[in-house]
Amino acid sequence: MSDTATTPAIPTTRMFFREAIIRALAEEMERDARLILLGQDIGAFGGSYKEFVGLQERFGKDRVRDTPIAEAAMVGLGVGASAMGHRTLVNITYMDFLMLGLDPLINFAAKARFKSGGQIRVPLVVKTTAGAKGQGVAHSQCIESWLMGVPGLKVVAPSTCADAYGLLKSALREEGPVVFVDHKRLFPTSGEVPTQEGTVPIGRSRILRPGRDITLTVHGYCTRIALEAAELLSAKGISAEVVELVSLAPLDIETICGSVSRTGALATLEEGQLVCGVGAEVAFQVNERIGPVPSCRIGPRAAPVSSSPLLEAATLANSGTAVTAIIELLEK
Amino acid sequence: MIYALVVPGPIPDVEQIRILEWHGAIGQKFEPEEMLVELETYKALVEVRAGQPGFLRKIISEAGNWEDVGAPIALFSDTADEALPANTEQIADLPASFEVS
């Protein structure tokens, strides 16, 4: 008997993506009095995507703090507060501006445990919103691949409300820094979240759609595009297995390799740039573990994202370009 | 005549809304510009106001429900005691205005 047959259905509640985040934050703030939140307009305004609504009212201005537009200082303050015994979530509204906070994040937070012989821990979560949605060259970027190679740093990227809730709770219980990457286009979505409190473990990928002919790895908002592409491919007689990475660092390479071993081919899809991107890392690790298989990377053109909606769409990959690339790969 | 109030749109990026609160009880008369219902989108509230006089006759979708843009959520009539049809598919949309805040 399969697991699904023996496991009773879990009661769920439907909510907007932002509500899954609010719920995770509220539960963790209730659970841990040391947890504080720092961000631009997260207090009375409730956050750019309304994903902090009600938290300052409920937990007070000491624990939910509005900051100036100064990302280096925000991350620096968060790192320092966490090193001194707090647990801190720093919200960076546009992932592009996390670049300003990379020094304290990478040079201090990710290193502290190593260089202090384990004496200093930095339980810090940087929540940040990536992706293109009409805001141009410096408010659209996905730079999560830059962070995957930093020892001591974990990186997660949900695509569903349930994972946003469960992963954020897990991140807020970590002893070291975690970057939680969401996406502008996820905020209009809604989804079912388990009614009972729970977490989603960091470090596990998920097979979202089983298939026989090719493995398609993906993370974040592009997961929706991958599922569309798999549906379109199915109509053409190609069975694609969609593996959602969920966690980028650590990467669940065992699950990915298990899938590629069965399908014998690999395509990767992402919104971030392909050179030294997530797909490049996935493909090389697969190659190292199970040897070469036909593979391709699907992603945006090597160009900045325009604020013109037409040029934005022309720059990014979509389900159509994914289908074309996969068919070309399998016909080679 | 019987009218159906539908979830108004289009609202940018919004596919589904959640019904927050009905204003008024079954049988109540509404005048133009009176608020009928408040809806929640992923980031805003939508106030839906009557575009013509009428009586609220039936709430199809209760507060807390999720509905697509365009879905019928209540029935209205010109007079208080008109019989409601069993099939709601052919009913005209109630003129209504909406404001996203």
C-alpha cells in the first residue's frame, strides 16, 4: 500500500502567499521572544507586499522595526543583533539591493561560526523578493546563484504558500544565516497550507510531477512555468519529470540524480542569468555523480530586464521557450 | 427582473478574491452607491457598490469563500417578492461600481 493510501488527508487552510509569510512570522515571534524583524516599511505600512501586516501592532515597535533605505546597515544591524543573542529577520524588498548587504552577510554572518571556533552563532534570516515584474534593470534581478557557493550560508526558494510558510519557520530556527528568496509574481497567488503548525525541512528537493523522458529542475516562481511546460510537452508525447529544488544550498543532489538516472536527460530552468547560474551548478554536480547525460540550461537572454513589459517578456524564458529547448535537446 | 452580482474586474494581477464581508441582510433594499460587499485581493480591499436600486435576495457565496473574477456571488431583484429562478446562468449582471483601496 502506498504512503498516500495510509496517510489521512491533512486539513489545510487556503490563504494568500503573503498570509503564509505573516503566519510563519507570527508563530515564530510567539515561540521565540528573541526574534526581531527589520525592514523598510514593515511597521505601520505592513510591507511592500503586505506580508508584514499586523505584526508591529501585535508584537510592538521594538520587535518590528522600520529601517531607513540603507541595506548595508540593515543587514549589518541584523548580523550584529543576531551575534549578540537575538534572532533577526531582515527584509530586503528588492533582491537587487541585497548586493549592498553582502559584506556583513558573507564576510561576517556566514563566517562567524568558523572563525570563532563555534563560539559566535548568527541566527539571521534575510528574506528578499526577487524577479521581474515591470520594474526594470535594477529591481528585477535573481541573484540567488551568487549565494549558493558561500560556505556557512543556506539559501531556500519556495514556490507555494505551504513551502513559504514551512521553510520560513525552519529558517527562523536555524543557528546560522539563511537567505529566503521569494518572488514578486508569487504574491498574487494563493494556496493550501496545513492548518496545523509545522515546518518544511531545508535541504530537500521535491518531485512535483513524475516523468520518464527528461528531468526538469527549477526553483521559485519558475516552478509554475516548468509545470506549464511539462503539460505542453505531455501533449507532444514527451514525459518530463519536474523536480523543484526548494533548497538551493544545501542542494539535494541525491533526489536530482535519482531522477536523472531514471530519465536519462536533464534540463534546468531559472529566471537568473545562466552563466554560473543554478542550472550550471546542478548540471555539473549531476555530471560528476552519474556521468554525462544530454542536458541544457533554459533561462533569460544575457541582457538586463527592461521596464518595458514587452522587452521584459522577450528577455525571460517562458513555457514556450522551455518546450522548444527540451524538444531540441531530445532530438539531438 | 433578477440580477446577479459578480466579482468585478479586471483588477491587475488578480484572478481570485476572498469575500470579506456582506453589507446588509437578505430582503434588504439597496440604493445606488450603497456598499454591497467588501472583497479581499492579495494586497487590497475592494468595495463593491450598487449601480441601481434593488433588493438583496440571495447570497450565493458567503464571507470567507474564494471566488474567480466574474463569478456570481449574490442575486438581486427590482421588487421584493419576485420569484428567483432555479438556474442562475442566464441572469443579467447587476450594474455595480467598485473601488480598490
